[in-house]
Amino acid sequence: MFNNFDLIPVIDLLGGQVVHAQRGEREKYKPLNSILTDSASPVSIARLLLKKTKSNTLYVADLDAIQKRLPQKNAILNIASVLIGTEFWLDGGFATFENFTHLINSGKKLPNVCPVFSSESLLSLESAIESLEIFPESILSLDKKNNTFLNDSQICDYPKFWPKRIILMNLDKVGSENGPDIEWILKMKSENPSIKIYGAGGIRNNGDVLRVLKAGASGWLCASALHLGLIDYDKNG
């Protein structure tokens, strides 16, 4: 049923802790409370979620770096080095590609780390184009909040520069349990049929997973529904 769909677990790191992200209101994020585990270890939580979803991909958001604070370099490199067989999507609030290369070159070589460049963080259109050209396998996150694109870089307006994989990040839906943004998926898929589109936010149950799959999504980023035990997901079911 879900063979061509990837439910991608999310780890949100803030101040060295895994937190529960809600509606992009980062100043209100609290430490994670999960029915799946009492562990506070990012590595332990990541392993548990990867096993639960049978995913080969993990999405990690460094919320400190995204808010232009000191990046959580050690925590990130530790997770990536331990989970070496996992494709590691990293949103580190990268304004330019140099921010990513500086981080990744400061430790041992980690070929499994794939940068997520977000419209919220990219410095300019020039920086966006350059970053996506230098890292053609990277992922672009198109971010919006209050139904408005976070798009200082203007990259949301230039699909000709987009990579093969994009994330539709509706921050109002993240951790909200209000359901996924189906209309956005349908619109973007019809306009960009060759691009793999991943969504983020709002997934509540297996029914929502089926809805976004039918709408054309290749996968979905998920945390809250997993930690609340709302999804009984079998990728091969």
C-alpha cells in the first residue's frame, strides 16, 4: 500500500535536546514527551523512529542554527556518524553552501549527510542558485507560515532552479494535528510533475498518509503522530 512512499522521521534539536515542534513557534517548543520512549538521547530516539517507520532517511533540524545561534555541531555529527547507513537530511539554517561545507568538513567525512537548503534561511537568490548547483543532490525546503512564503531569497518563485527533491514545509501544520496541506501538494505536483515532492506537518493517522500519497507526495516528514502513537505504519503493508 505504501511501497512508493517514505514516512521520514524527524528529530528537532534545540539546546542539545530533542523537542516537540509546534506550528513554527520555536520559542514555545518543549522537550519531547513520547509514548515510544523515555530516552532523551537523540541517537536513541532516531534509531527508534527509523525502526518504527522502516525508513532509510532521517530529517534533522538544528533549531539553534536556524535561529542564527551557535550550531549544534557535535550533536549533529554524532548522530550522522552513528547512523552511517541512513541518509541524513540536515536543515542547519544554511544561508549559503559554505555554511554547510564548514560544518561537515569540521569532523570526519560523512557522505550520508545531505543538506536541506530552506527558503527561510537562504541569503539571496544568488546564494540559493549557487548552493543548489554545487550540491545537485540537495533538498530544497519551500517554507511558509500564516499562508505566506518565507522567501527572502526569492527561490520559491523560480522552479527552474529547484533540485530533484523539494519539501513543502507548512509551519502552521507542524505538530498541529490539523491534517496535511493537500491542496499545496496537488498544486505543486501538477505544476512540477518530474520533481519528487515531500510534505511536512499535519499528518495524524494512516488515513492522512494515504491521502498525501494519492495527492502525489513521494514522502512526508513526521514526528508528532509517531510519538503520540497515532500511526501504525507498515511501509510494505
